[in-house]
Amino acid sequence: MDRNFLKTPLLFLFFIAVFVAGKLIFLAYYHTDYATFTSGDFIRVIGHGLQHDASVAGYLTALPGLLLIIGYWVKPRLANLLLKAYLLPIIFFVTAILIVDIVLYEYWGFRIDASTLFYLLSPKEALASTSWITNITGISIALLLSFLLFKAASKLLLFNNKPLLSLKSKIAGSFLILLEVALLFIPIRGGFKESTMNVGKVYFSNEI
């Protein structure tokens, strides 16, 4: 039985797991700042952030979902090349943002958001805020984590050398994945309410 339809939801959950792990690493790194917080406080951080994590994960999963459909109709080697060309820069970008957020918080005193993201498009300006040792360490960690996450995502997403599928199986698989991609609109939008997803939706405390 063809199981490529599982790849889209697995990648969606993979990105959410990366974002949650990023929050946990941040909280662990700055544990002294949150020494008075209870386990419930940390759970609320993760829980309230899930809606935004799911929205971003939806955006990041939509294109590879469409590439999976293409994979039904071209050679697996070509499909995998297209998927790798997408995964590698996206995973490095996500990992770099998570690492830079942890590093720069110590110097800036606030988390990276959309307003500061444009500032980071000039690496020279961002790196000027930190020491060269911190920069080298951060870049090394980002490269290592990117490689490991890329390998993990590849195992979830890439096609194996599989026997030729029938035309009926290709059509059914393509339709099912297209439906999954369409359903990603729900987390991307932030649910069924009239207001769309924005960072303010997950804001819930002046302290955390």
C-alpha cells in the first residue's frame, strides 16, 4: 500500500516539534530568569505558542506537500532533488533563527519577532552585537543542528526506490495529498474564526 500520504502530516508535526524544542532550549538556557516559574507556567508557554507554531508549520509544509504530488508523476530521484532543494535552506533558516534568538536575547533583552527579523537580514549588523567567539559557536551549532534536522526530515519526506504505481494509485495518492495541503489552510489561518493568525493571538503574559 502506498503510504506517501503520511509524509505531509509527519512533516507538519516535525516542524511543530522543532519549534517546541526551540522554546524548551531557550527556557533551559535562561533558566535563572525563570527560576520562580512553576511547571504549569512552562506548559502554558508551550501550549499558547502551539497555535502560532502550527501556523508557521503549515506554511512550511504546503510547498513540499505539492512537491510530493509531483513525485507521483516523475522519477523518485528528481522528486527527491526538488524536496532537498527546498528542505535544506528552509531548515537552515529556521535553525539559524532559533539559535540567533537565544544568543541575541542576552544582548538585546527581547525575543526576535517580525520587526527585528528584517534587521537580521544584515548579518554584519546582527553579529556586531556579540563577540566573535559567540558568533563562531552559534554558527557551528546552527550548521550542526541544520544537518541533523535535514537528515531527519529527509527520512520523513523523501521517496524510496519503489515499484511503479498504477495510474489509479497515482491519482488517488495525488488527490489525498492535495486534500492534506488544502487542510493546512486551517492552522495557517489560525482556525475557523474571522480573525486570521497573528503573533498577538499567542500573547498571554507580561512575565513569560
